[in-house]
Amino acid sequence: MRKVLNKIMNIVSRGYITFSDSASKCQTLQIKMSGGELKSDVEHIEQYGFTSRPLDGAEAVALFLDGDKSHGVILTAGDRRYRIKSLKHGEVAIYTDEGDYITFNRNNEINVKTKKFIINADDTIELNTKNLVVKASSGTNFDTPLLKSTGEIEDKTSTISNIRTTYNGHTHNETNSITQTPNQKMS
């Protein structure tokens, strides 16, 4: 009876990550469990489409089938040291220990914070929205051979089409007579 009770008691264990190896198809972790017991090469079962490499000191919950601690799996690993604490009911976040995060907020708002944001697309990036606001305190660069707009481009005083109209219709007062408009129009 004692043997059965020990197996039941050993089915689920809580502990701390002390090492991780993400080189194989299934990441393995080393976990230090209650009582100081150390288990190495414990597979970390992750949800499809999501992966992370927990830091040493992160908490984990391990499952040992039949209470046999020779081959267990880690079902979850979390790190309360860096967890975002201000979420409202229903909100979801992805975060790192460096302070980066993606938060799916209430009212259909997604908030992303990072130092550098890079998007790589082999073909096209398409943004579909009613309004696009870009705030860049130092400037904006477009490293492209051609920048197109199907509508107007406007600065603080005028639009490109107004500048073109002014240029194409302008004259000069030269030697007491008015010159003709430019023979090479801005198109």
C-alpha cells in the first residue's frame, strides 16, 4: 500500500528550472524539485506554434506517469519575476525578462513594446486601416528605389499637386516683360 501511495504522490512535482537545452526537437529542462531532488533531460511539452526557453530560476510543473520519476515531462514553465501584473480580465500578453511585450488589451487594442521591431516579408506587407499615424521623433527613412502614393502628399504648407500647378503656371518679370510659363512642365 505504501508503494502505491508513493507513486500517487510522485505523479506531479513542482520545482525550479536550473538548466535548459533547446537544440533538439523537444526542448529538455533540468528541474530542481521539492526536497532538492534534481532531474535532468526532462522533456518540456509546449503548445503547438509557441516556444520559449525559460530562464534558470523559472518555476515548472512536471508530470511523472505512474509516479515513475525516470521519465517525466514538464507541462508548464512560468516566471513570476517578469510576469506582467497589470492585465485586465480577458487580456493576454507575451513578454520577456528584458521588458519586451505584446499585449492583447480590451477594446480590440494590441500594444507592442520593444527596442527594435523588424518585420521580414518575402513578398508584401499590406496595412489596411482608415488612418495610419506614424510618430518618429528623430525622422523617417525609406530605403527604396520608388515611393508611390495614389493620393496627395502634403507638408505643413501645401501639397505636391499644388506645387506642380504653381511651377507649371509660374512666370518671371524679366527686362520689363513677363516670361512665358516653363516649356518643360513638371509632371
